[in-house]
Amino acid sequence: MGSVWRRSVFPVIAAVAVLGVVVGLVLAIGRDPRSSRAASAPTNSPVTSSAPCASTIVDGDATVAATAAQRRAAQRLIDDTRAAVQPFTDFAAASRAGFRRLDPVHWYQPDWYADETTLDPAKPEFLMYDGDRRLLGAMFVDHDGPGPRVGGALTTWHTHCASQMPCLLPGNVLLEPEDERCRGEMQVRDWMLHVWLVPNRLGPFGHEMVVPTARS
């Protein structure tokens, strides 16, 4: 999420150290048939090691072609979201509806964030705005795992390493991980789906956290 849920870069020294550990494990395992199962974790597994987070964690394979029905469902999600958030093109309306700032791009509605609703265009957990308070889109959240992929591979959900996620304080208050009040607090493990309503070089459901928009 903007500067919060951003990608980390592996230092060269860390990469060399990790490579050394891997080589050591390979030599130790030898021909143990279990080694092939232990070599890698599923792409949507939470990161639990202390290693830096290298990338966005995506729910499944995003390269599989969507069916005609899934493409229609994806377009319907875009259309329904656009219609539902239209009142919030006025930033003042979003403020009156209770949206709060998490970072310069993401604004969240505490009650909608805390409820059990998933992928409801009428109740998006987040709205995204640029520096001019232009509405860029909505972001849906599922707290329990990847949400419904209504558009198949077009609508893959994503998450990030725990250290890059906001922390949640009493009263459904979200804070950037850099905030001093986050120290020692539990950071959320949400899965997210963007619906961009402005031009995006990665498409309307792009996972990219840097807002890839272009003014016309």
C-alpha cells in the first residue's frame, strides 16, 4: 500500500549468504527424496522467516486464461465498483463517510474494514486517492485468506510480508509499520484486491503498489 506495503530489495551480501545456506542444505540432504518437497513453499504461503520480503505474494497462477464468464464477472466487478464509489469522487464525501488516512494513497473505513463482508462494491474497505484527492479506485480486503476470484486469474488476490503490513490498534485503527505506535503491536495479514478506476499500465486489478496512473 503506497509506501507501506512496498517491495523490498535484497542486498547483495544477503543474497550471497542465503546462497551459501542453500548450498549447505543441498549437500546435507543429498539424495533424500524429501528434499524436493522442502525446496520451496507455495506462492501464497505467509512468509515466516526473518529473510527480507522479495516480492508481492500472489494467490495462485495469474497467467491462466480467464473464461468468457470470468471476464464478464471481472468487468461487472469494475462497473459495480465504479458505480458504488462514484459519490466518493468528492473527497469530502469520503471523509463524511468515515474514511481515514493510512498513507498518502490509501484511506480506510474502520467499520467496513472490521466487518465480515468480502468483495462488496458498496462497502470497499479502502479507497485510493492521489495527491490532488482524485479518486483512483478501491481496494477490497479479506482477513482470512484470498477472497473469491470472481474473474479467475484476472482477479488474483495478493498480500505482503508481515513486516510491510500495517498494524491494527484497538478501535480498528490502522497505522503504517513505520509509525512508532506500531512497535510491539500485531501487524495484519490481510489479502487484497485492487480495482483501479483510472488508467493503470498493469490493468484494472494490478497489484503494483506505486500508483501507475497517467493523467489525460
